[in-house]
Amino acid sequence: MRVAGSWPGRLILRHGWAKAEARPWNPEIPDATLRLMRGSSEFLASCGDYLLGRGVSGVTSPPLPEVSSAIWISAGYEPYLALDLYSRQLVGSLPEPSHNVTIAEAHDWESVERIDHAAFPPLWKLDRDGLQEAMAATPHATLLLAQDGDRAAGFVIIGVGSIAGYLQRVAVHPDYARQGIGRSLVRVACKWARRHGARSMMLNTQPENESAAQLYVSEGFEKMLDQLTVFRLCRR
């Protein structure tokens, strides 16, 4: 195993042609999250053993569709978290937002982290590495910010692949809950995605997040039959 980087920073792990990337889950959860770029189940198992040897409590996969799960199961990882999938077509007239939503600038990342940490429970928080990883998940992406005067109230990370858009992350600071800011962020994200070639929009959310599910359904999203699964390897 060849490793570039030092834990608890971002690591690149290689063995022959196989390659994976690892980073801390977040500052509050002592897990590592592992992204496989290429390699076998044996390589995945070796990556997990290496990271567990660095003192992490567990090693988790990204959220995966069923078609991508077999290699992780073969490597000894077990289902850990489930995420519901929603989608909608970006056709016809798209509703207008009720709040000011603009493209964020580099200096806004501190505000974005602050909102994320306030909006999510410990298990689902992302640090800047995780947020920027979400930005890098698609060929085209942007970060949109909802403002209340000079204060950031919420954000959305939106990406576009070949013909689909992806709501990668939506968060509203609890101080601005139930003011329609999340709805405005979703609406602007849908418009941005369609302008950049997306014909549909997809997102995932925790099954227990009923308020988010209600918002998405009211904005034209439909729950899909499939789920995404996060797998985890831990010490025995």
C-alpha cells in the first residue's frame, strides 16, 4: 500500500493500478470516509484495515446505488445508513424564489461552514473538505447563497452532469427556519441547472427528515423506489 498525505488529513491510497481517497468524516465523528476510484474488493478491504490502524472508529463509503454495492459487501463493509432519492423533470415554467439568492464567492465559505454545522446533527455535518468534495462531484457546479441583509441564511450546492442536475447539499441556518428560504434555494438551483443543460433534477435526503421531504414533494419532486446506502467497516 502506497499512501500520500498524513492522517487526519486527506489521503491518497494506491496499490498497483488501484486508487482510493480518504478523509475524515467530519470533526465530530471519528470515522473516515473512503472513495474508491478504481480497484478490487481486496483493495477496499486493505484500505479499510489501513485506516482502522490509524485509529478511526469506522470507515464509510459514499452513498451508493445498489448496482455499486457488491464490491463493498465483498470487502466486508456492511449497510450503515440509507438515503431516500427524489427526482423531478425540469420542464415548463419553474416558480420564482421569494428571497435573494446569489452565486457565492470565495470569502463565503466560512459562512457556508457555519450554516452547515448549525443546520445538521453531528452525523450529517460536513467540513470544508466535504463540502468542496460535493462541489467536485459533477463536471459543472456552483454554490448559491441566500442572504438576509449582510448575513448568510442558507446555501445550496448544485451540480450538473450530462443531462441531469443534482442538489448535492441544501442547508438553512436554524435562525431562518420556516421562512421559505429552503424553497427559494431549491427554485434557484432548478433554474440554474436547466440553464446549464439539465433536463431533470435529483437529490437524496435522510428518510427521517420529513420536513425536507415535504418541501421537495411540494416543489414537484417524486420519491423514487431506489435508495442509496452508506456502507461501513469497523473494528471487530
